[in-house]
Amino acid sequence: MAYGKTEDIVNSIVNYNDILAFQNFMQGGTGVHGVGHFTVSGDPGGDFYISPNEPSFWLHHAMIDRIWTIWHMMGGGRAQSLDDLVDLGVIADTVYPIRDILSSVDGPGPFCYVYE
Ligand SMILES: [Cu+2]
């Protein structure tokens, strides 16, 4: 059985109309995000710290960002507010409103990094 096919991507965009359902589908065991990591050899997607060392990681995540952007722009109640909360999982104990994590350098979110 194959996962992460074009029809899965289209399905995630068209048929999951709220952010929780969309995220659960994307992140689920056979979701488009997860399978992208495990389909490409060399990307141990289960290892949060090593996975980004595989160059395909960045292409995969650019596509995930693209899917999210398309989903978001379809409207129909999909717009989010800067006050909506984001659970960053293993990288932060605090759940932040989106407005607090827009900057990677000057908080109040947990980030402190710049790309070279
Ligand atoms: Cu990922």
C-alpha cells in the first residue's frame, strides 16, 4: 500500500475543514507529513534532532508548508487568528498564541535562532 500520494494531499486540503481535523490527518500515522519522512531513505523522521540533517527534509517541509498555505487560502472558516494557540510539543512546555511565536529572535516565544 502506498501513502502520501497526490490524492492524499488533495484529500487533506479539500475534506478537512477545521484546523484540528486537518492537523490530525496530516500528522496521523499515514498522514502526508509523517509518510514523507519515512518514505525517503536517510530521513529518520522519528528522530526530531537528526531528521533535519537529511537534505530532503527541507524539500518535504517546504511542501508541507505549501499544503497548509493552500488549505488556509481555501477559506470556508479556515482562517486562523493570532490568538489561536499552538502546542509546540517536545520543544516547549508552554502553549503559545500564534502572535507570540512569529519571531525567532525576540520572544515572547521560546525561539532564539537565526539562519546563516
Ligand atoms: Cu516533519
